[in-house]
Amino acid sequence: MVEKIGLDRNFGHIPPRDDNTQRLLKLLVALAPAGGITYLIAVVFLSEEPILRSAGVIAALCAAVGAYVLLRLKRSGTAAQVLVWGFWLSLQLQVFVSNGLSSRSLMALPIVIMLAGWLLTARNAIVLGAATVLFGLALALGELAGLLPLYVEPSPPLLVWLAFSTYVALAATLAYYIFRGFRLRHEALRRSEEKFSVAFHEGPLAMSITRLSDGRCLDINDAFAGLLGWRREELVGRSALEFGKWLAPEDRQAWVRELRQAGRVGSRETHFRARSGVLHDVQMSSVLIELDGEPCALVLASDVTESRRAGEKFAKVFHASPEAISISRLRDGLYLDVNEAFVEQFGWHREELIGRTATDIGLWSDTAARQRWVARLRKCGRIRNAEFRLNTKSGEQRTVLISAELIRIEGEACVIGMVRDVTEQVQTKAEIQRLNDELETRVHERTAELQAANRQLESFAYSISHDLRAPLRGIDGFSHLLAEEYGERLDETGRDYLDRVRRAAQRMGALIDDILELSRISLQEMRRVEVDLSQLAAELVEEHVRAEPGHRVDFSLAQGCVAVGDPQLLRVMLQNLLENAWKYSAKADSPRIEFGCERVDGEPIYFVRDNGVGFDMQYANRLFMPFQRLHRPEEFPGTGVGLATVARVVHRHGGRVWAESAPGKGAVFRFTLCRQGTKRQ
């Protein structure tokens, strides 16, 4: 392949492009002035010829200087033109003024013609050759007619040698660069062929070279062979119709006609049948090339079977999705496609949307909001659940959540967006918020009422503590004084009445104390911490033993029973349970009280068990009600507030309390407390 020097933008020539030609041009521009000046000096000192006989040499010097200036201006194409044509014209001038056809300068003309063919174009070389022949013919005719002056004096031998040496050096230099250029281009061609071979055989893209006349495969890479399910060796040399590349011969004939006419066929979709019989959807591109004088096709094929199936699946999902989905252009919102859910949700028919923009149909209530949304989408590439107000065809405004992502379709930035109508959810949320606000207002009102009730309860407790205790103390005090000072005057019945009055007053005092304790438990602010119930039970048992050393009871206290709650309230609760067990097991032969913890479904259940008198389970619902007792005061003393206090403490902790028993078989009281971290109202 020979590179050509064409026209540049000013003189119509393309500069020499390869380094070898550039070097030759620069060398000639540098050597020409040196050779010309040397020749002129030799003429002055070695010959008596007039200087006009060297006019061509002077002209060549001028051409070399002009070419040098153009090279400095990066105009190598024009420099080559000036140098070649300048040398040729200078030689014609030198031949004309120095012996005509007998001039030694004629020896340089073939060299200049070869130089034109190398530095310029073949056309320039032909033109120069023809012009040289015609100029020589003109000189011959002029000399025959005696119209031209002839200088027959021989030149000095040294001057002839110098001219001859210059021409030989020029010819040798030109030959060196010509053959060097051929070698470099051959190497470049070889490397290019190697690169093509590597790209062809090792590339992932399926490629083949086939002859158009008979469809025979001249070469094929492994990717193409793998696409068809064959080995490369099995396909090379065979026709494409033989191994089923084309399903129908007429398809190949149409492809060949199109390729011959256009020179290339791009992105043609067809079907290849593999060796296994499976059909592959293939996208094929072809370029017409020539090998050994025969038209051939370089074919590039890509298996798009999976992508086509994926596209079909996407289309099915797109149109069958219950969510409204659209595909539009990013720059103007032009709709490319919408699904049935989108049509149903907004009311426009599909034909009314495709090819129109969202602005055209008035979809957006706020166009500035769309511009901000588009800017954000350009920046982030995707947006999830952005809330907007959109219009339907009927003019109704709907609140929607838009999720969108940027995609590219045929190089165009597009948006696939999913629109979810949340109008009802927003309205429901607003209604819930209204109800919450109303509930909060009611809670504030109820809280105020509760605080007022608590203040009244505190006032009532204060009244009980002070206003009721004073008369009781008076009754108890006067009855005691009456028994001491007037007891002897009373008969047995009177003393019995007096004892009953005193016991009733004392019982009333105990009842007031229990009521105050129950009220305090209900009003006391809770402070939740971790409490060791086992240690707390041990302390309470020790207090009972010290208070009644004659009451022998066998205690069994489990270790490690830990709960979270208010220490004071839990102490009151556990104290009432243990006192209850202590009291009702007093008549047992071998009293026994047990405290422990069980786990049911991961929940700790605490218990206090005794072997006392027990009770009938049909009355169990009365156990935890205030002032409700299952035994007479004569049998077991008490006010009926202890277990009510236990229930109040457990409920304040968010737990449950219950009892299991049978008459004469003791009782077990179980309770739970709210787990740590669990909130209870």
C-alpha cells in the first residue's frame, strides 16, 4: 500500500504522513542548499564559465529555501510541491543555459521524477515525466533549427565529477529511503495483519469471512463456531448453507444483493440454526471486502436471543403490572410508552399519550416541580417515592408517589417511571392525624380529670387519716378508761359489750390503715429498677420470724429470682403475699411456705405457695377485690385489703396475678411483671 500526498487546505495537497518520507523531505531541504553552494563555489574557482550558466543551480537554491520556510510553518505537503517542482524547473533552466541536450544536468531529471512519485503522487510523477519528454523534444527541435545557443566547451573534469557525484548521492539517498519505506510499510502491514488476526480469532465477537459467490467460509473464529455449535475446523471451507447458518437461501440472496449494492449491511436481524437444531436470534453486520480479487464479506454476529427474551419478558411485565408505568424522554417528557395501569389511573387513552409530552396533556399540576424533579433525576440517576400532585384527564388532582430511573434507549436519555396513587392513603393519614389530635386533646382532658380525682383521693385519704382517726382514738381511749375505772360496776354482759366496742374500734383503725396503704400504692410514682425478689423475700421472712418466734414455719426460697419494678411497691406486694401464706398456714401440722420462679414460653412467673387451709376456687374471683374475704374474722383476722393491694401493685407493673387452691390443700398465688423494656399502659 502506497501512501499518497494529496492537497492541503491552502494548496490542495495532503502532506507526507509517514516518518520515513518526512525524514527524506527534511534531508533534501537541508542538503540541496549545501550542494548548490558547493557547486557555485567550484564554478567560481575551477571554471571560467559565466555565472549565468549556473542560473538553474541558483533557482534550485531558492526552491530549497522556500521549502525550508514551509517546513518550519508545518506545511510539509506544500514544501514537497515547491521542492520537487522547483528542482524540475531549475533543471530545465540549467539544461537550457548549459549545452541543451548535451548538458550533464539531464542526468538529474529521472531522479527528480522518481522523487515526485515518492514525495507527491503518481499523477505528479507522470506529469513531470511527460513534461520532461516534451521539453527534451523542444530542445532537440530548437537545436536542429539553430535557434538555441550551444556551449560546446567542455567543463573542467573536477566540476563534472562534482555534478556527477551530487546526482549519484541524490539517487542513492532516494533509493535508500524508497526501499526503507517499502520495508517499514511491509512491517507495518505485517503487524496490522497480526493484530487483525488476533482480534479476529481471539475476540469475543463472532466473526467470519465468506465468499459471496458461493457462500464458502474462508475463515471463522471460535466465537462464531461456538454460536453455531461447531468446531472451527468443521466450518472452514464449507458453504454457509451446508451447516444451516441460513434458514432459507432466499434470505442469503437478499443479503448478498444488499451488500453488493451498499458495500455494507448494518444491524440486520436474522435467525441462525445451531448444530443442535436450536434457533438463535442474531444481529448481523457485514462489510464488503476483496480478497485475491474476489468479493467477500466480513461478518460480525451477536447472539441476541437472551436479550430478546429479556425484552419480551420486560414487555409482559410492563403491560401486565398493576402499577402505572411509563417510559418517556428525559429532556422534554415525551411519552414513548405507557402501560394499561397508567391509562386506567389517569384516564387518557394510550394513543393520546404516545408522542406527546406531560406538559402537552397537563399532567403536572406544578411544572416547576417537574423541573426540580428532572434536575434531581439528572444528578442522582434514580428517585424513590417522591410525592407530587398530578392531574387526571377529568381534572381531578391525585397525590402520587413517583419512583424513576434513568435509562438509555438508542443513545437517548429516557426515564422509566412508576406512579403509585396514594390519594386515599394520604386522606386516611390525615384523618388518622385528626383523630390522634382529637385523642390527644381528650387525653389531656382525661389527664386533667384524673389529676383532679387524684387530688380528691389525696384529700379523702387525708380526711381518713385525720378526721376519722380522731373519733376512733376517742372511742378506744374512753372505752379503755371505762373498762379500768368502771369495769367492776359492769356485769359480765356489759364487759362483753365494752370489749366488742374496743375490738371494733381497733379493727376500724386497721381498716383505715389498709385503705390508706391501698390509696398510697395507687398514687405513688413508680421508679423501675432491677430488684432481687429472692433477697427481698428472705428479708421479709426474717422479719416475720423475729416478730413471732413461736410460729414455726418451713421456708423454701428460690435464689436468683430477679424482676424489674419499683422496689417499694414490690416489697409491699411480696409482704402481703407472705403474710397471707403465714396467716392461713398457721393451723397446719407442719406449716410450709415456698417462693420461687417458673418460666412458661420464656416468661418468668413468680409464685408463693403454702400448705394452709386453702379455699374453694368458685370464689377465686373475689380474692383480689377490696374488703372481700373467704373466711370469718374469728377464724383468721384481716381486713380483706391485702390481696387487693397485691393486685393493684401487679397491675401497675403491667402484669397478671391469679390463685389456685382447694379446701384443705393449701394455695399458690402466681404473678407476672412486665418484662424489661416493655411498655404497658
